[in-house]
Amino acid sequence: MRYWQIVLTTAIGPILWGTTYLVTTHFLPANHPIFLALIRALPTGILLLLITKKLPQGIWIWRSIALGVANFTAFFPLLFLAAYRLPGGVAAMLSALQPLFVIFLARYVLQTRVQIVSVGMGLLGVFGVALVVLRAEAKLDFIGIAAALCATLMMGTTTVLIKKWGLPTTPLNFTAWQLTAGGILLLPIALIFEGIPTLTLKHWLGFVYLDGFNTILAYFLWFRGLSLLPPTILPFLGLLSPVVAVIVGWLVLHQGFSSLQFLGMTLILIAIISVQIQNSRTTSN
């Protein structure tokens, strides 16, 4: 598969994640972040295990548990908590810091070079996201900010660790291991602290979309991309999520769309494409 084909298919993941805030706030039960994380992780993990029919062995048992905790047991509740307590723009702004975090973490864990262009494009991406999503009336919440930052740091850390360890199996099977491990650990926590909310048909439809598209498909493509691309490339693709969130809000919720938002989207795309071009040239050389 050619480089740009890998990039474009991997980008489908963040594009799907850009719809998470809409689905969470309009189709899922409110004030149950741990239960929502459980429903997103455990059923999909078990389904994928039944399909792939392979369990982790040796050291990968513990690595799968560690990655499952970081990517799903902790990350999903933090993501939903941030969505509940922060305006989507503030949460997206904090997640936009991930490319810069990964660039410097990879320098120490993977001994990769810190490219000045990548750092500059990372800052440009943060500025672009700020133009796209931030509003003057946005209210800051300490718990929401802490949740969003922790989620961002966790996903950035696991991106670097997975690149260091490599994928011991297929991306689909690798996704199944993490989802199942993370979901099993979420089960008692969700039942003890939140219980099971009353669910309607609308909620079930939201779960089907969230599990099928935002989880199984998105994470399969993301982990496959991580196995084929440099770790510092993927977080830049994650900047597509706030762009999609704004476009979805404009199309579905009839929210306003300003010239500053258009400028911000342009800057984000410049940052993403510039990093991809730089890496494709490095790869070809």
C-alpha cells in the first residue's frame, strides 16, 4: 500500500472520532461516562475476539492489559467526562496538544529526531484548532480540563509505546485484546459507581454507531496506521477530529460557521499536509 493510501485510510479514524461529541450529547444517556466507556469497550472487544480467535501470549498479556487500561479503561471515561463538563471546543483544544507531546516523548523513548518543521506545524495546528473551536463564552471547568489533558497524554504515551513494542498480531486482533482487557476492568467500576441507566431506542442506536464505527472501524484503522507510519505522524491526523466536529455541528445542528473557523481549518490542513509531505520525502529517500 502506498504511503498516501495509508495516510488517507488512517485519517478515517479521527474523522469518525470527530462525531463523538454529537453522538455523546444527543444520543447517549447523560452523566454516565464510565458506563458509556464500558459499552464502547467490552462488547466490541468480545465480538472482535470471537472473530479473530487469538488471545495474547507471554509478555503481551501484560502489555495488552496496560494498553487496554490506558487506551480504554481510563481514556474512554476521561473522554466522556471531558465531553460532559467542557464545551467541545475547549476539549478539542487540549487534545490538539498531542502532536507536540508525542514529538518530544518519541525523542526520548524512540530516539527519533525532533524536526523543527514538525514542531512548527504542531504549534500551527494548535492555533488552527483554537480558531475553529474556541468561543469567548466558553466556560472552563477544572475537572473537565484535567480529564481532557490526562486523556491526551495517555493516548500520546500509548502511541509511542505501541511503536516501540510493535504489533505482535493483526491490527484487528490487537484492537480486540485492548478493548477486552479495558472493558473487563471497567465492568465492576461502572456497576459499582454508576449502575445501568434506563436505555431507550435512541440510546441503543447511539451505541451501535459508537461501537461499530467510532470504535471497531476507527481503532482498527488507527492501529494499522500506527504499525506502518512514524508515531509523530498520527497525532497530526488527530487534528481532523475538531474540524469534523465543527462541520457536523454546522450541517446537523445548524450551528454558525465563521470566516475565522474557515481560516482555522485551513491552517489545520496546512499543518497536516506539510508534515505528511515532509515524512513522505524522508521515507522515499
